[in-house]
Amino acid sequence: FDGENYIVLIVTNNDTWEMISQEVSLKQGVGYELALACARQANYVGYSINTQTDVNYTTPTKFQIWGGNSGCEKEELLHSSALIINTKWLGYKIEFAPTQDFTHLMIEAAYKEPILFPYNGNIMIDNVELFKMN
């Protein structure tokens, strides 16, 4: 978005997906704003365990924001985005207020819903900032 580094998270046709987490201090009932930039790579080739060949991870994917109390413990879904179909960077601002205290915030790549069959997709994420609103 504004340099040379960003994160790519994928969902795969073998029903697996990627997630990142960061230790934070989220307080119950406090409003937060999460700002980030997202896009989808039009061409993202990777190895598929199912087909044992290189495949393109291009199907639009969404992201979900979770609160939890460890790096992998998803306790409360704080936001679920629309599908990221754009291949140019767009900024997003998400407001949420957790219903309990959390020590970790997670961003997870997720399939479109409803889904009949898992697919290969990607989402690029950059410029993640968390702000306390009140």
C-alpha cells in the first residue's frame, strides 16, 4: 500500500486458512477502530496439497476480525468483511466494541458464505492500525 511489505493470507481448497494475531489490550464495552488496507492479488500461485500441483489462489476472499485471549483462541467475532474483490489497495475502517476483555486481536482469511466447497483464494493486508475511540 505504502511501501514494499505487506501480508498475504490464503484460504485453500483443502479446508484450511491462515490467520495472524497480535497481543493487544481490548476492554469490554470500549469502542475501537481498526484501520487497514486490503486488496486481492490477481495472480498468486502456490502449491496445492489436494492436486499436488501449483494452482492460482485467486478466488475472492473476506477477512474476519476476532478477539481472544491467546494467539490462536478465537472467542468473539468482532467483524466479518464483504468479499475483497478489488486488485487495487483500498482502505477500510472498522468499528467494534468487544463484549469482554481480550488480550489478542486476530485477522483471519475466510471463505465466502455460504460455501459448498472450499476454494483457493488470497487477501493482501497492510497498514493495520488500532485506535481506541472512547
